[in-house]
Amino acid sequence: MFMSLPRLAILSATSLLLSVGCNNKYLKSENNKTSLSTVPAVPDRKIDLYDQHYGKPKPRDRHDNGGYSSTPKYKKIGHKRIPIKSDAPIRYKVKKGDTLWGISNKFLKDPWFWPEIWDKNQKIKNPHLIFPNDVLYIYQSRRKVTRGGRIEEILVPQIRVERSDKKMGEPIAALAPFLAWPRVLAKDMIDKAPYIVDGKNDHLLISNGQTVYIKNLNNRREAQSYSVFHTEKKLYDPQTKELLGYEVSYSADAEITQAKGNIASATILNMRRAVRIGDRLLKNIDETIKLKGTIRAPHRKVRASIISLYDAKLISGKGMIIAFNAGRQKGIKVGHILGVYAQGKTVTDPYAKIEKVDYKYIKTKTPVRIDLPPERIATAIVYKVDDKLSYALITKSDHIVKKGYKIGNP
């Protein structure tokens, strides 16, 4: 006598389940302390699909001396392994206004090779600090290498500096001439800061040299100087939606001229952008002292997103500043050189098609859409680091930079 079909299906399903349970190595007894919950989860391929395209950390070298690797790296250019441009001069005299990155953009195919080919045997240990009238020599030196048990000599590009006796002007750090110093503050800190209540001539926009009146300026004295800041925008982490703080941008200096009474008066000096009634005053901080370190590739994996374009709304580019959602807590340091990556566009496969059948059993073929991998379009150097965000200067850009683009290893 044959079993009914539903009963047969139930028995078959039960047998299959028992069979899987007996054979699955992850379904063990209570004694082995393993259950279904310990079965390895299937990795989310969508998250890591293009992770490798965002660069890799620089491997640590036991001879690493602060970012200047003992073994130079070169790009293969034809049969030569040199990053120096063919029209680079042998001798270059540093001019006022020159910076490391401006000079290296002229002479090197990739400016961040500069630390790699710096002559480390010279007395000047920090190539990121140069003076006008210093003379740079770009030359080829011979280095012995071992290949297959044989010792060979290869030409290695080197850069050496001859220090001028006339140190005209201030030292030129690599980034300082191009930097702005926005701060990210909590709202209560901004609300407690003193602020401009009026200008002498009743103007909404205050000009350089004009007198302003300031409220809540405690512990002040005449000739004391403060920085005037304007609150720009809220900064959010795009992944966690966490409010990271309020970005305030530097506008000018305010020198106290009258410190008596409840309202202090001050003169606006060194104005870089418009000063408005309601702008806040903060104590001056010399943040350029943080630029003494070396420019180097990070040793750890970096993955972040651009959350703000400083002094820009839609697009940014070379010489401009970006903020991204990774900081001190994720190992970001001043001097880290990073890559900026644009999301790959979506294109149509010229051959592959997906066949679909609608409710009327009519077959249609739809072209397959393909997401291309991200592309590195710019290089940025970190110069200011907070706990959860950082600011970086774009030193080289082949394409416009937008908010939401990714930050990775170079």
C-alpha cells in the first residue's frame, strides 16, 4: 500500500534534515560547546568587493627612519626605473614661496617619491624644511645590489641640498603656505565663546582695521590677540550618522584695545575673509608646530569618506582642503599621505543580457549593468587630526574631488 504524497514529502524532508544534521561538522553535541550559532557567516561580498582598490598599507621596515624608507621605490618607465622627469634640472635654487610639493611636482613624475630619493647621508635630515637660496642637486648615484648571487651597480636618483649662508625669510615647510586651520568644536563650546556684538560704523560686514565690540570676553587685557571664527556647518559621519561637531573657520585676528567694562573693544587685523556680527572669538593657537614631522605613507589600512570640502560647496581640487571621517582613534597622523578615490561609474555590458519572462510569458532581454572599480584621482596630505576626523591638503589632482569620495592608502 502506497503512502499519500503529503506524508511522503514530510518524511523525506525530515530524513534530509537529519542527514544534514549528522554530517554537518558545525552541528556538534552539547559537550563540544558548538552550535548552529557558531557557523561562520557568509562574508558580505558587497562591502569588500572593491576594498583592494583603495590601496594597501606600507609594510613596516626594521630600517624605517620616520618615513624615509631605506630602500627607494621606483616606477618602471620604459627600461629606466627612475621617477625624475627627463627635463628636470641638475641644480635648482629655492625661491621665496617655493614649497617641497611645488618643487617635486616640477621635477618628479610622482611628487611623493621625494622622501624615497632623498640623500639620507647629508646633515640636513628634514627635507620638508627648506629655505630660500638653498640649492637642490638632482643627480644619479651608484648603488650596489645583489641579484641572483651577483653584485651589480645600478644608478639611483638622489636629491641633495646645499644650505645657503643667507637664510632669507622664514623657513618653508612643505604645506604651511597653503593651509587653513578650521576647528571642529562642540556646540556648548561655541555657545560659551565671546562674540562680536557690533562694529563701530554699524556695518553688517566689518572691514580690516575697523573697531568691533565684544561681549563675554573674560580675563582679557589690552594688546591681547584673539582669532575670529565663523561657524560654517555641522559635520556628520556618513556611516554612523554621528554628529562629529561644528566646523568653524578662521576669519581674522582681533587685537584688544579697551579691556575695561562689560564690553571690550578690539581692532580687526589680518582679515582673510568677511567678519560678521555674531562671529566668535577663540584663543590663538599656533598649529603650524605640528608640521615638523615627515610626510610618509601610513603603515595601517585606511578607509574613510570625505565629509566636507573646506571653502567649497560642490567640488574641490589641487591646493584645496578636505575633511574626512577618520582621525586619531583610527591611527591617522599628521604627515600621512593618502589617496583620494572616485567611485567607479556604472556601464552597460556590450554582450551580456538578462532574460526575463513577464506574466504573459513574453521573453525580453535586458542589458547587464556593470559597476566599475574605484579610481584614484588625487593625493592628499594630512595636516590636522582630531579624534574622529582629519583635514588634508590636496597636493595632486587628476580630476575634480567631491564630497563622498573615498579615502584610502596611496
